[in-house]
Amino acid sequence: MHIATAADQVVVQLVSELISDGSTQRQVRVPADCELRAATVALVILTWTGRLATDAAGTPVLRGQTARAQASVRTIPVTTTSAPSSVATTAERELAAGLLLSISGGLAPGARIDFVETRAPRGLGWQLGLTLPAQRERGTALGTTSWTRAAASVAINGRVTLRHLFVAADVGLAGAYAFTSAQGYSMGHSSEAITGGFVGGTRLEVPWRRWRIWTDFRVYKWLFPQTITFDALAGDRLATVDLPSFDIQCALGLAYVFR
């Protein structure tokens, strides 16, 4: 047997009585890899001499090479990463009530009622609110003026969930109805006035079953100034009281969740 290589060609010459067709030379194209060249030459010789094992379909099988190839295969663990599934959101509706403290134009307690619809565990929603602070007083040299301002609001809100705490923020429109009364002047006086503006706030909620314990901080900005004037019967102006253009409130309450 004689084997010769030239570039990408291998020439195998074999003189043996085992060769059935009398051929003494085979020329095949082989790759540059030495191991693959040797395997190709072995395949030619085994096929040539009729000693190559075949399967049931007659396909040649190189058992030794197959076993060696399998032994050289290194198993590499493959970790598949699936795309994170989207978090399912559900609509939640809350009916909330609480006590508030207004700190604009003097301290005044009050009450608050809210209806909130939002997405859980995060998302956008909307809310309605009603607030009624207690009366506050403004004194002048001639008397005392008592006033309060009931407000209604509609706002867009957004909420996120941080562990066992809900954090929300809202911004919207508000309207207010102011009631005023005067004492100590030469004549009694009372008036009402309507104003409008914007509202914004933040809220923290701690869930407990279907209940929420909440606290928030809100600021109302009134766009139309409200001034209370007191005139005598003769037309003389007795006093002028300007109501604050901001209402700043903090509140604490309890909410029930409807789903």
C-alpha cells in the first residue's frame, strides 16, 4: 500500500488479491485537517477491501471513528432564557374616607371622601374627591371673618407597587365653593363665591385584605382670587379679607377595595 498527498488530493495505491475489481489506485479530495485526511484514507481502504461495516440500509459505518468522535464531543450546558411574561393587571376600585388637616390660612381639620379606580399592581386610572375643611378665621380691626372652602376634584392617577406598599400620584382639575361670614362688624354679613384651579397629590397605601390604610399630601392652586369685602350701609368699605390662593392638605384614612 502506498499513500501520497498533493495539495487537497490523496492518492492511495493498493496491490492485493482482496480487491475484487482489480483497481489499484484511488484518488480523493480531502480537507486540510490531518485527522480528517487519515479517516478518509481509512474509509477508502476499508471500502476498497470490502471490510467496511454497514447498517441495515447498506450505509457504511466507521465504528471506531464514530466512537472516537463521540468521545471527543464535549457536552455544553445550554441555558435558555425566556422573555419575561407581562405582568397581569386588574382594575381596582376604592372608596376611601379620611380626616384631613388644612394648613393654608390657618390650621383647620376636615373630612375627605375619594373614589379611586386604578390598575394593579401598576398602571393609570382616575379619581374623584370631595373635601370639606372646618371654618378658619381672619381678624381685622373691626371684626372677625370666618370662612371655609369645600372642594371637588377629578384627576388622573398612576400607581406602582413597592413590596407591600402602594405609591400613587395624581394631577387634575378642582373647583371650590367658599362660604364666609362676619362677626363684630356694625352689621352682619355673609357671602359665597366659586373658584377653580388645579390639584396634585401623592398617596401611600398599606394593603390589608380588602382594606387600604392610606395617607396623602395634596396641593390645590386656585386660579381666581377670592376677596371678601365688608361695606357699611352708607357705602363705606369696612374691611377686606383675601382668601389664600393655595390650599395645602394632609390626610389619613381607610379605603375599601372593590374588584
